[in-house]
Amino acid sequence: MGDEQIPTIGSCYACKRTFRFTPASVTTAMIDPETGLLPGMTVLGSIREPTPEAVARSVKEPICPDCVKKAGEFADPPALQFDAWPRGPA
């Protein structure tokens, strides 16, 4: 009983929906509260070396399982399927 984590209710950083999670096992992302982005990410979506100040002030924000699943699908999309061309009379 002492090893159990108490579930928490919070909002997903990505979709802003409220969900129930266990703090020790939820997927999190480090977010710089000053910019609202990952440390080292620019507003244009490019990546650069994060400054030590940005890393120091970053906090862990929870991500819901639906957003984690969508991110996985986006990162590894299924292969495209093409139909065969019909053959004409020989």
C-alpha cells in the first residue's frame, strides 16, 4: 500500500484536455514557461542548442496518452498503398 502513487488530475500540455494520471508514470515534456516551447525550439519549429538558463527554468508538463499515441503515429506513418494500373488489351 505504501508503494502506491496517488492519481492526479491535470491538463495535457498538447491538447489541454483534463485527464487522470499517476505522476511517476505519465509521459512528460520539459517546457520553458517563458516561451511555452521545448528548450532549444524556436517559434518557427527549428531546433537549436538550448541555453542553460532555458533548461534551468523548464518544468515537466504532462502529456495525455492520446497525444502520445498521435505523436507516435505522426513519427512513424504507415506505408502508402498504391493500386495496380489496369492492363489494356494486348
